[in-house]
Amino acid sequence: MWSIEDSQMMSLAIELAQKGMYTTRPNPSVGSVIVKDGEIVGEGYHIRAGGPHAEVYALNMAGSDAKGATAYVTLEPCSHYGRTPPCAKALIEHGVSRVVIAVTDPNPEVSGRGIAMLRDAGIRVDVGLMTEEAKQVNLGFLKRMEKGLPWVTVKLAASLDGKTALSNGVSKWITGPEARRDVQRLRARHCALVTGVETILADDPSLNVRHSELGSLASQLAPAEIHQPLRVVLDSQARLGHELNLFKIDSPILLVSTQAYPESVQAAWPPHVQSQVLAAVDSRIDLNALLSLLGESCNSVLVEAGATLAGAFVNQGLADEIVLYQAMKILGSQGRNLLTLDDFQAMSEVPKINLIDERKVGPDTRLTLRVSN
Ligand code: AOF
Ligand code: ZN
């Protein structure tokens, strides 16, 4: 069904889509290539929400050459009047004769209507080329559209013997500067960061994305293009005060607790700090309720927390992905454990984890793992 040219062009469209990974949210990252008589006459990708969709860039580049051409799109062209007019309509008006789609759009505003609109206009539509590869670019968007929940990545750093700190709590630094820059890039592509009050009290982190620490990404992403993630702190007993490094950075913060903060504490917060009371389960914040709340606006969240909170996400089957930075160090059997988990009695009970990617980051190894829940 698919020719070599089809696969080559869709690969290129997926590469284009990846360029939007840091900037399109909450929209998906989409790429498009337009081909006429074996030649690429147009290409483009979605850059930011509210701006033109991928197909519009590609059609504008192709101009009249789009007539009779094939358009490759990583996501079903939209059929709705959102912030921009429907891309399916633009493809029809430009006289494209064939559209090849990798993934159908689960957004209820679209979900098959883009394909129907094109077919009704007599355009040949082929769906399902490189679907799995294209899905990888939009795991968060697809999960939120299908389940109303964000994709959850849990970031961990550990020694060879699986420890995150010495027994006295010293953890600076297990991994090298390259891994820490890699974490900055990881933060930059997530919509929200989730941490616990213990981490805030122990480390007083800023939890922001710093352009100067983006390493190889810094040249592609101007400081003004960085989307600072929403910083979410789980503070079930509402213990946090206001003298925190977190508050000094003027980007949104959400403090989540199971009881309201005293008025006097709230009055001292800068305007970028909001709070939300959520239900408790065993006197801890209900993580399902948290994810439903974040899923209203966020495609993906990064959990950067200690063993208890990170362990709770894994224990409750809420972690989709684990990014583990492993340092070539041995911290000793009294060191702090990676995750606090329930005890397992059989191998069939342990979490099922698949290695997706493994690479060297400076002296450390980064493992990207998918958890099948
Ligand atoms: C496409 N091509 O490049 C993108 C699409 O807010 P709007 O008006 O930009 O609409 C966003 C929705 O459009 C988004 O949720 C998704 O369903 C679709 N995104 N569609 O054909 C694109 N970014
Ligand atoms: Zn569109």
C-alpha cells in the first residue's frame, strides 16, 4: 500500500513535527510535506498554539504547485474553525489530490471529520502510514484527548546500586552537569512539573527552565520562546510558607493541599501563586484527582520528587514513562532508595517496564523506560 516515497516523505513530516516539541503545547506537534511529481514543493510544521497549522505553512510554500499534489500530514487535518480555519478546507481549496495521514486526531472537534471532509471533496485519503512513529511525537496530546489525563514522566537519578543519596541525605551531585542540562530540556518539553513539599523544604529549588543551561537546545530556542512549566507542589498539610526560591521566579505555581492555607499565608504570596484543595486518600493528596485537574490544560507532567511521591505514582500505576539518569557511582547499602513501593510477592506483580532508549549523557547513562500499567 505504501511506496518508498510515501515512507520517506512521512519520515520527513515526522522530523518536522518534532521541531515543534517545545513550543506547540497545548496543541499537538504536527508536520506536513507536499510532494508533486516526486519533488517536495512545500513543507512546514506547527510552531505555536494560535498560529497557523502545519498544512498551512506547507500549502503557502507550495502555492499553485499544490494542485494535483500529495500532502503528507502526521496528524489528521482539522475540520473545525478553532483559532484558525480548517486545514481540510485549505487542502481542498488548493486542489491537492491525495492526502496521507499518520494518526487520526482524537480531538472531539475533529475525530474523523477532517478525513470525511477531504473524501467528500473527492480527495484520496490514505490513513495509517508510520502511525507508531508519529504517535511518539504527541504522546501527551493523544493521552489527554483520549482520557482527559496528562502523560506522566517520572524523572529519577540514581547510582549503580540504585541509591539516590548517601544515608545522611547528601545527593549533590550524583550525576554530572550534562545530565543536569538534559533535565532542563526535559523540563522544557513538559507542561507541568510536580514535586513534593519535602523536596521544596530540603532543597529550596527554583524548578524553572534556564536558557543558559539548555545546552544544545539553547541555539534553537530563544529565551522568549521557552514555555515555563507550571510548577506544582503537593503540600497536603498546607505547610509551606512564602520565603522560597520557588516564589522568586515569576511564572505560575500551583500549591496543592488537602486543607486550605491560612488567609495570612495566602496574603503573602506573589500573584503568580495559586492554590487548590483536593481530596485526600489516606491523608495524602489523591493523585488521580491531581491528574484530572492537570489534564484540563496539560498534555504532559514531569514528576521530579523524592522516593515517596515518585514511588506513589509508580505504585498506583500512574507513571507512563520513567527517565532514569544512572551515575557510575556506588553509594552503599545505607544510601536512600530510588522509590518507596509496596512489597511484591511474585514476579507477576512487579511493574512491567520496557527500555525505549539508552544513551550516554556525559559520564552518566540515561534510560528512557515505558511502564505498561
Ligand atoms: C492540524 N494541523 O498543525 C495542528 C492541528 O486551537 P487551534 O485552532 O489551533 O486548533 C487546535 C486543534 O487543531 C488541536 O487540538 C488539534 O486537534 C488540531 N491541531 N491540526 O491539522 C496542525 N496543530
Ligand atoms: Zn488544522
